[in-house]
Amino acid sequence: MKKPSSKKPKKSKASVNGYGKKKKDMDRLAKEYIHRAQQESFMTEVRVALAGMPPAICISRKIGVGSLELAKLLGKKLSYRVIDKEIVDYISREAQLTIKSIETFDESYPGRLKEFLCGFLGDKSFQLTDYSEFLFSAFFFLASSHPTIFVGRGAHLVLPREKVFAVRCISSKSFRVKRLAKIQSISEIEAERIVDKADRGQNEFYRKVYGKSDAPAEEFDIIINFDHLKNTEAIAGSLASLFAFKFGICPGR
């Protein structure tokens, strides 16, 4: 008789990197958003919720600098959930595919969603394409439904500035290339190609959605340069303290 194997079954790639759970979370949030967006009371709900919205943290970053790792550490310290660009894009895309989520508004109030967004955006002159309408309303929904840290996609430009702690994460290109090469076990030449492509995509996104070609320092509460500040745990602790100071919130509560 063969002895039972002592080897543990290999975990799937999805379970190792957390993608499976993340996909389920994305599906759940998208369904919740679409379900609520189809209700006549959605805009009133969001308007009221935003008035009492918990302070949000918005992290803007250069691709590959390590901001998601920082966001996760900060989220644990503050008991905040972390929403990255993939989740926001997913929710926006799913809402876009569900045409009823905007037809409900337009049947009785033509252009109501655009009017709603313009009311919140005030003097901010964004070109409201179909995608940006869903993107911005996803920001509103996520920010008003739970204390949230946003990573990427310019949430700090859309949400009420008095409710936002805006952080910019930067570094030299060489830092990003070396970090990506190490994480993905690829050559620095290949890593540089990936970084360049990601930068082009990011620049194009901000140009199309926000009409911006840069991220001026005055947009942010603080700028972190990872070339000179390398202890991510310490950075997260400092940001938690600054966040608490700005909004009078005790970290971890």
C-alpha cells in the first residue's frame, strides 16, 4: 500500500497572488453599484452620502513606484479598504455595459447623470465622455459607501477636496525599472519597455479624461520620493499620523 503523499497540493496562481479574491470583490462591488445605479433614488442617496462621506485617501503615482504596497499597509493601519485602478475600471466598464444604469435616469430626466456630475465637479472643466461619467460616479459610490484609499485614476481630482488626503508617490525611472525587474524576475531592458508603455498609457488617460499633462505639487497634501524614503512601513506610519492630524481621526479606528 502506498503511503499518502506528504506533499501539499500546489496552490493555483490565483490563490497565490490574491487575484481570485480580488475578482470576487470586483464582481460584488460592480453588481452593488449597478443595482443601486438603476434605482431612481441613487443620485439622492449619493448626494446625501457624499455630504457625510468619510475622508478618503487618494494616492497618485508613477507606475511601478510601489504605491499599492504602501496603500495596503496604510489601509491596515487605518482600517480602510484599498481600491486600485483595476477595480475602478472594472466597475466603470461593467456599469457601461449595463445600459439600463443610465437609461433609468434619462427616461425622466434627459442628461441627468451629466447634470449630477457637473453639480459636484463645479468649476472643474472635465470632458464628460461616457467612460468618465461612469468613472466619476464610481468614485462617488465607492467613497461614500466605505472609508477608502484610492490608488490611481485621479480620484483626488474628482472627490470633494476638503474630504481628501492627497498623496503623490514618485521616484526616478531607474528606481521603477529596477524594482519591476526584481519583482517580475525579468531583465531591466524588458522592465524599461513595460514602464515606458505604462507611462504612455497613463499620460494618455489623464490627457483624455482630465485634460492634464502633469501632476503639479499644489494638487497634493504630501509628495513621497521613493528614491530617498525607502522604508514603506515607516512611510505608511507617517502618512497615517498626518491623515489623523488633518481630519482628527485616530488611526485604526
